[in-house]
Amino acid sequence: MMDDKTGVEVEGTYRGALQGGKANGLGEVMWKVKATGKEVGMYKGGFQGGKMHGKGVFVWSTGEMYDGDWQNNDQQGTGVMKQKDGSVLHSGSWAYGKVL
């Protein structure tokens, strides 16, 4: 899978509920760069049709974290983005992975 934000091909290891062979319900996935195996981050929360969807938390390997709503693999709705030290970068509304 290609990461839309970085253009890097990533792959994930998933644990959780499945429906029709796709992630559906609660689960978690560890994302890595396919070519190097370098860790990108981890998501834990809701899935629908194989995509991050509903409430969930994504923690990047840099330590930044987003906790909030997801739709079709994008931050969508209400959420909080924090830096590694816990300070808030943004708290509020998101659409298509971007701050509103």
C-alpha cells in the first residue's frame, strides 16, 4: 500500500477482527516501510472495509500521536494531535487528514 502523505510504500501487520478477509471492527496494525522494514507507526482502534475508521489512536515512530475520529484512513472529525512530549499541536476538527 502506498502512503498517500509520504508517497512511500508501506505494509502492515494486523491483529483484530476480520470480515470478508478485511480488517473490520476493533484491531491494531503496525506499519513499516516495505523496502527497509523501518517502523512508521502503530494504529489501534476501529476498522471498516480494511481501512482505519471510527475512533482510534495512531502513534508515529517519531512519538507524535493522533487520538480521534478516522474515516477511510484519514483523520476525519474531532481529534487531538500531540507531540512526543505530550504538548498539544492541534485539538479540534479534521477533514481528509488535514486541520480545519
